[in-house]
Amino acid sequence: MMAYPNCSLNVNRQMLDPSFESYRLSLDSVPCYTVQLDAAVAEVKLKDSQYTLDHMKAFGMYNYLHIDPWYEESVYFVDCKGRVLNLTVTLDTALGKPREVFRMDPEAGSPEGERLCASLSLTSATWAALSDGAGTLTLLRTSKRGESSHLKWEPVFSECLGEPFTILHSVCHVQHGIHAIELLLLRLQKDPDDTRGSGFSTSLEWLTVSNSKYEVRKRRLMKGNSVPHYAALGPQGKGLMVASEKPFSFQQVDGVPLVEARAEPMQVDSSEPIYVWQQTAEDVTVRVRLPEGTGKGDVRFELSADRVCIGLRGGEPLLEGPLCAPVDAEASTWTIGDDESLEVTLQKRIDGPLWSEVVLGDKRGQCLINTEQATHIHQGLSHLTAEDPNANPEKDKPPCNAQELEDCDRFPEDSSTLMRFDGDTLKPTHVVNLASHQYLFTADTSPSEMPALCLRHDVDALLWQPRPECPNDMWEHVATFNALGYVQASKRDKKFATCAPNFSYAALAECMRRVFIYRQPLPVDTVLFNRKQGRQVGQVAKQQVASLESNEPVLGFRATNERLFVLTSSNLFVLKVNN
């Protein structure tokens, strides 16, 4: 197994608010304006053959509305006539009709039965990439969209690339005088080798289209067994970032399979383990051997909620990497014992579950199991070998049936990861374990930056901005939405989530009708007191609810600093959030 370079997400504690209480429901109305469409949105519903959860994530939850990061208050979508339509808002009370900028050939590509939803990616201020949902990729020269709004887009490249796909991301750059466009495409394909899973695999294809003739110059294919939560290309095509439940790896380059280095024959190491460890339901104790004469000043010890680093100053770490499960860093301790070994006590954040290892992937330690733990484990597994499925007749409840488990009770086979791959070697350069951080949404904060991703940290939602130019701090914590991680979990009908590029608010959209807006705390003009604590409240975070005049499902949801755009099959709603 490949040893990945593990790293962690560094939370900016100054951006957290431990005293945050709740959102106050505001009865202030949110101005809502409606644009009626003259043709329905080109919605493609899932077919009987697209029955997996991955199909639902990739296509059933697809966002049909596209925001233009280069030009404010401008959105795009595709209707059933094959038209790419644009709505740019300058005055809410004088909204015009969406304007056609390009029309696709409805007869091109594969038959109607094999189509996916059309997808659009705004590559730069003057370029766009379009998939017709039938396997054809079209690159369009748009001119400066804000200044040339009356011009139609000009196709400069169009090619059928095989099976239907959706465009996840695209960037363009100029290198050595040659204009190049990098594109990331998503496909779900039948996988006969996947006999234990859904029978489908996910492929991400990284294309490079360049030269004055705009030809496909390079095709890199990577595969995984889950639809990625987040996938984006780095500036100049120097890297790729993927967040997913199951890991991805590159398989082919220009149709040629990548040959993996042959594993060296396993050698049995008869030496003593570097460390020994044991655990209880509440904590984990690790003992690391130290050289003779080592004092406390010589020890290097760093601990966060999900990562540890133990070593000697000026030397290589003896034990470093992501922990098997989160810990309470403030309640954890270390000391040097009488035998000159470093003894570390890690306080588990969640009592009960036993760890399989201390640091993920580190096999240099030895786990010591006491008699009480061995008896407990034996009793817990006895039903697997007993003739009677309920070996303990005094127990009222029958043994657990795995088929009756709820989704929230299941333990994932693979921990969610955020990985960064190098564009030249196609090897992982950075890996973050996201097991305890639920993915919430992706947001475009700046046209010059990669898309940011929002993750749940305890009850809060933290926005992380990729910084490929900073290899030692690849993801920067740029915003915090207080308690949003907890709030969104209660929205059972939630379909989309997003935030303003300036982080002034976050918003959730349900499958139908309702939109929830969560504003950042703002100073209050009047004197308010907390009745329970008897202290004055200086800031208040507001929650607003908007109900759309529509019974159609929400198909698209995007945010700007001033407005929310909500797309249904026959209407485009514009909500004025900020003045």
C-alpha cells in the first residue's frame, strides 16, 4: 500500500466564536422577484438503470444554475430547446427575460435515452466549456461577457469524447505562448469487477486542449468507487484536488495504463516495536522508547484534535500522522517515565469505540491487550460462532440485523479524504483525513482562486480555501458559519447549500419552496440582554426564511454578495438578500 503524505487542516481559532448562542428568527421579509421562462429547464431525470446513490449524488442533485465569478449578478442555465441562457441583474424591479448566448444541436451525440444533464463551466472571463450531456464537448469563445452581452458565443472546438459526462471544473492558461484549457469530466460507468459494491465505478478524466487548432493534447484518467464531493483543477493545470468517501488514483494517460512499481518482497522485522500502546474506553496510552539521557526539553510533542507528532528536537519525528479518531487535545498529557520512555495519554473525544491503530497506516507499534479487554472482545464476538443466534437467553433484544441499520449507524469502509495530486507525476502530494468533517458545499469566492469547500467542524461550518502556492499550508481557514453544521443537519429536505463570496451569509434550499438564510453576527443598535445569563448582547445573528411561489422542485441555487438565485423548471427567482 502506498504511504501517502498526510497533513491536517489548521483551524484559525480566532475565527471561532465559542460564545455563539443561536440564530434569531427575523420576520423581515426577503424581497423576491420572479422571471418566468418561455421554455422549461433541460432537466434530465434518473432512469431505472441509474439506481445507485452515486447516480443520485452526481445527477439527481445536480445544480442546473451556474454563476459567473467574473461578472457580478450574472447566472446561466440550459433550457429544453438547447439554448444557453443568461440573466444579468442590474435593477431588481426591471428584470428582463433571459438572453440566449448559444444554442446546441439537439440531434448531436448519442440517443436521447443515454443523455445526462447538460453542464456548463465558465473557464475564464472570455471562455466557457459546454457538455451537451450526450458525450460532446464544446469550447466557446465568449468575449468579455460583461461588456459584450449582446454578442453570441463562438464555438472554436467541438468533439465527441465517448460516453456522456458532466463538466466539474475547467481552467485556462498560457504557457510558452500556447493557450491551453484544462477540463475535469465526470462519468459513472458499469464496472463488472465490482461484485461487492453497486456495480458502478466513478471516473474523472482530466483533459488538456491546446494549440492554435485546439486539439486534445493529453488525457489522464483516474478512477474511484464513489462520486467526489469536491473536485477542482489547480491554476495552470499544476495539480488536482479531490475530496471523496473512497480514494481515487490515476489509471491511464492517453489510453496507456500506468504501471505501478512492484512491491518489494515483505521482510520480517524481528526488531522491537518503536512504541507500545494500550487503550480503555476513555483514553489511549502510548509509550515511545527514547535514547538514554533524554530530558523534557529535548522532546518535541505536537497534538491537535486529529493529528500527533512525537520526536526529538532537531531530528526526524518518531511517530507522526493523523490519529485513528479525534481526541481532546487539551485533556491529553505526556510525561517521561522512570524507564526514560515517553508516556502519552490521549483522551478520546468519544468514549467507547476501540481504536485499531494509533496513527493511521503506522504499523510500527504493538498493541497490548489486558485480560479484561480480551474477555470483553470475546463476549462481543461469541454470537458469531454460537449455534444459537441469541446466545444469551437473558438478553431481551435479539442480535443486531445489519439490514435494519440506518445510514447514520453504518461505519464507512473507507475514511473520507481530501487529496491533492501533482499535475506532472500524478502522485498524491497532500492527504487530509476528513473522517470527522462532513462535507457541506462548494463555493466560488474569487475568480482567481480555486473553489473553496465547506466542512463541518463540531457544530460549526468552516470554509477552506485551497492555496496550491503554499505547500506547507495547502488549505486556509477563511470563514466560519457559526452552528451551521448543526443547523443543516436538521434540514431533512435540504437539497442545496451555498454562501456569499464575501461570507456575509450562508443559505440552504429545500427540495421545494423554502429557502433559509443565515447571516453573520452584526452589532445591534439597541441594548439587549440575555435573560438566562444576565449579560448584555452586543451582536445578533439572524435567520430568515423565504417561501417561493412555486410547487416545482428546486433545480438550481446560487449566491452572490447581494442576491440569491433559485431556479425551477419554469421560473427563475431572484431574492434580494443584501442592499
